[in-house]
Amino acid sequence: MNGGKTLIRPPAAPAGPVRRGGRLTLLVIVLGALIVLGSAVHLTQGTSTVDVLGVLRLMFGGGTDAAAAVVVESRLPRLLTALLVGNSLGVAGSVLQSVARNVMASPDTMAVDAGAHLAIVAVAAFGTTLPLLGTTGIAFAGGLGAALLVISLSGLGGTGIVRLVLAGTATAFAMTSLTRVLLLLFDQETRGLFAWGSGSLGQTGLDGVRTLAPVIGLGVVALLAIARRLDLVYLGDDHARSLGVHVGRIRFASIALAVLLAASAVTLAGPIGFVGLAAPALVRLLANQVPGLHRHAALIPISGATGVVLLLAADVLLRALIGAQGALEIPTGVATTLLGAVFLMVLCRNIRVTATSAEPPAAGVRSGVTALRQRLIVGGLVVFVAGVATGSVLLGDTLLLLGDLANLVTGQAGPIVTSVMANRLPRVVAALLAGACLALAGAVIQAVARNPLADPGIIGVAGGAGFGAVTVITVWSGAGFWIQASGAGVGAAVATAVVFAMAAKGGFASERLVLIGFGAQAGTQALVTLLITLSDPWNETKALTWLGGSTYGRTYEHLVPMVLALLVLIPFLVRARHELDLLSVDDETPRVLGVAVPSARLRLLTCAVLLTGTAVAGVGVLAFVGLVAPHAARAIVGRRHSRMLPVAALLGGILVCAADTLGRSVIAPAQLPAGLMTALIGAPYFIWLLTRSRRT
């Protein structure tokens, strides 16, 4: 993949010692004032009757014992947790960005939060209870493992924004899916960890603050102690080595300390999204206006202070908008993720990136195959689809035989076999259809965007469809399936319009599209969590099942939109196969050959939106299918869409059907959503693609 330019640029030359100190001092004063003001407002917000005057009386030695109990036992721990978590994430994000020389590096994008969350849930699932420091150690181990994996895939030293984001996203997808599997399988042992996993400040109380404050303080002090060496490493490896700095040790120590801070924050409040990304990014934007800010001795503490301001602002704003009682049900991490997603999308819209398309060499793309070989491949895949579908029909909580299937076809099956088949057959067909829809949608989006890494899930289209469907379910309890499907289609269309409109600047640059889509996907997931939390906060299984994508409870009615979409759109895509070939090259070639690029692009994107919307309405959000199936198809038959599209559709159906079969067979009678299984299968494949593309 083409390595993109990083956002981190050399700082401007200092304007002078007096001016430098003045602006830096002014920035410190402003941040300090904002923290004091935010803390004061934060203390006055709560569900009890203690108001501003009550808090003021306590501050000056007055007030009642009841008011003191409310402030000390409830509001003060929440405030102190916000201060610690915001500072930890801001500092961790600034250090990770410096080490990676990439402004997109953060505990979120490097999967540190997902790794820490998985480690904590895994320990809880097996019934092990640890003290808070022990839990922090487990979170540290999980976060460090995830960060090292992402770094090994993406590299350091500003090797590319998109590579880091995609490596982190794939790793986080896999870890989050595994976490949800554990939450579903061990729901009693992990009770309460779902809400914790969305990030909430009021979970550990003063005990957590007392225990982890020294750890966080030591971590920040240690980073400040190596701040000068970090400055030299940031300037360049050769320059640092010439001055006697051991670059490898400094980098590993910095990453380990940053992960320790992020793990401590996760232990205190759960994953809080985007603070570790947005806070240091904002500070770096000020570096050219505030001389001296680029030095880590100033950058680290000011990033921490900015993280505190952002987290306090999100929590205060949330309570001001929906009230203290309503805010109890909404994790703070949801609010920060929503704000951070908007920030990320606006930031990415204005960054300088490469406009060239990219193709991972590891996809092993063929130049093409003969017509005979194409027919043999398609025929073999059709037979394979039949085999997978047959196995999927027979396997499950009740094992059936081929004879039972023959009896069903001839009308001689008993009531048990008939009942099992009535439930199982629609699920198998739904999986095949959803896989085909998502694979075709992914192939179209990749061609139109000229981005082999675009996927309905990664660029936010599937997330928009999921948000639309959940919105309909939430606001209209009696809505039928067709209204729900319409909501999914509208959501997918809106998300697609937003992402592509924001990415249009500079001509749909590959990296910009993926980064904006990543923000849209994170934002829509946060909105889905918000809706489910507000509407049915105690039904964790419902939330996890929907977010994971499942064929459970599908009937033949749910299949109709996908069937209609395929029947209508496949002939259209067959006719548009040459346009897809041309659009995947550049804008000029199709224009020279008489193709109206804007209208062709709009028609094809509409097809992708319809395919994605119907698939999401049918089975929920399935990750990686639209990414993996087209890549595998290109590796088998080449880039020509006349040959690639049918192979991708068949491979998508096989992937989802196999994943669904595994999900309801391996641990039967318990079941796992198909979306979790496709993520567990697809994420390692995607990581393998990134690994191979880095070697070439």
C-alpha cells in the first residue's frame, strides 16, 4: 500500500524567547482556567438536591452532612476519575503519536483499549477476581500486546496514516469480537462489563482513584524524564543515534509507559474513545502558533491537560443536555466518541494526502484467467456453495442426516425434522444472500472509490444502515420488517452521502475516504450504543446480538429485500461491468471513452447502498465480508469485473454461511452471532494482507 504523508510536520522556528514563553504561559493559564471552571460546574451536576450554593457552602466549611456525603462519595470520585483518565489518555496519545510520527496514533487506533478490554473480560470470564492493581496489570499486558501487533503491521516513523488506522481497526475488530463472544458465553461471570466497556466515569469510586493515581503519576513523571530523548528520536533516528540515544530502548520504554497510562484509564473507566486522539492532535495544531510547544517537556503535560478539558467538557455537556438522571444511563465514552468522530472527520477532510490509488501487492492479483478456467472456477464455487449450504442445514443444536433432508423434500419428514428445518432453512439462505450482497457492495465501492481497502463496514455504510434500522426499532416499537428495512436503507444512504461528500475534496483521495469513513463508522456505532442504552439498557444480549449481526429468528419475509436487490441489481452490474473496470483506473480514461463519470459513480454507489442496506436489515452488521470477498476474488480471477463479481458474490455467501454454521454449531445449544464469526475469520485474513504488503 502506498504510504501516506503524516500529519505531523516540523515545527516552525522559534520567534524569540520572550514571545515563546509568553504564548506558552498563556496557553497553560487558559487550560488551567478551563479545568478549574469545568471542575466547578462538574461538582454541581448530579441527581441529588445539592446545588451550586450547597457546594459553595461545603467549600467554605459550611453545609450539611448529607450534602458532604453526596459530594465526597459520588461527585468528587467522578470528577477525580475524569481528571486522571483525561490526563492519562492525553499523555498516552501524544507519546504514541511522537513515537509513530503519525497523528492518527492513539490508544483507540492502535487497539490498546480493545486489547486491555479483552484481557480484563477474559480474566473475568474464567471466574478470576483480581484486586485493582492486578486488573491494571492484566489490562497493561493486553494493551501492550495489541499495540506491538499493530506496530509490527504498520511500522513506525511515519510510514502511513491509513496503514496504521487499518491495522489498528482490524486488530480492534478481532479483539472486540472476541470480547463480545466472551460476554455472550459467560454472561453471568461478566455481568456489568458491557456497560463498562462503553466507558463510564462512576465505576471505581475513591478507592480506584487512590490506587491508580500514584501509578499514573509515576508514568507521567517517567515520560517527562525521557522527554529530551523523545525530542531527538522525533527529529530522526540517525540524528538521535549520533547524539548517543538508544532509539530502540527509548521507543519501547515510551510505548510501554503510554500503554500503562491507557491501561490505567481503561481500568478506572473503561474504554473512553477519541480523547487520546483528539487532545494531542489539537495541541499539535497549535505548535506553530505557540513556539516551544513542540518540545515534549511541554507537549506531554499540555496534551494531558487538554485531554482533561475535553473529557470534562463532554461529561458536563452530556449532563447539561439530557439531565443528570439521563446521563447515568449513557456511558461517557459514547459522548466522547461522538464528539471525537466529528472532530476526526473534519480534521481528515483538510489533511494533505496522496491522491493515488493503491493495491495491496499481497492480494496476489491475477492479470486474468481464460474463459474456460473462469467457468471451471465458478462451477467449482457453485458446487462448494451447495456443499456448505447442505452442511449448514444439517449442523446445529440438532444434528440431522442427509436422509432427513431427503424425507423433507419428499414430504415424509417427521414433525421434529420439519420444525428444525423451518427454523434453519431461512437462516442458511439469509446467510448466503447477505454474504453475496455485501461482497458485491464491497466490490463496487472499491472500484468507484479506487480504494482496495474500502468496505461497507470500514467506511461507515454498514454502520449507517445499522443506525437507521435501530432508530426505527427504537422510536417505533410496532414497526414491521419492511419499515425497519427502509430505515436501514435510509441510514446507509445518509452515511454514504456524508462520507463521500466530505471525501470529495481533492477527488476522493484514497486515504481521506478511509479515514473519514473510519470516523463515520465509529460515530454510528456510538449512536447505536446510545439508542440501545436509552431504550433498553438492561438487555445486553439484545444489544450484543444486534451489533454482532445474526441470522437468528430469520423468516422467509426477511429474505425478500435481499432477493429483490440481487434480482434487480445483478443485471445492472453486469451491464456496468466495463464502467467499473474504467472507473477503477482513474477519472480521465472513462471520460475519454465517453463515460459520464459523476452519474456513473452515483448510480453504482446507489447500488452499493441498496445492497448494504438490505443485507443489514436482513442479518445486522457483518464486518469484513465486503472487504475480504472481493480481494479473494481478484486473487483468483483477476481485476476484470465481469469475472470478479460472480466469484466475489459466491465467496461472500460461503464466508457468511460458514461463519453462521460455526456460530450455531461449535458451542451448541448456545449460539454466536454470524457477524462475530466473520470478524474473527476476516480480521486475521486482513492482517495477513497487511503483513504481506509490508514485505513487498
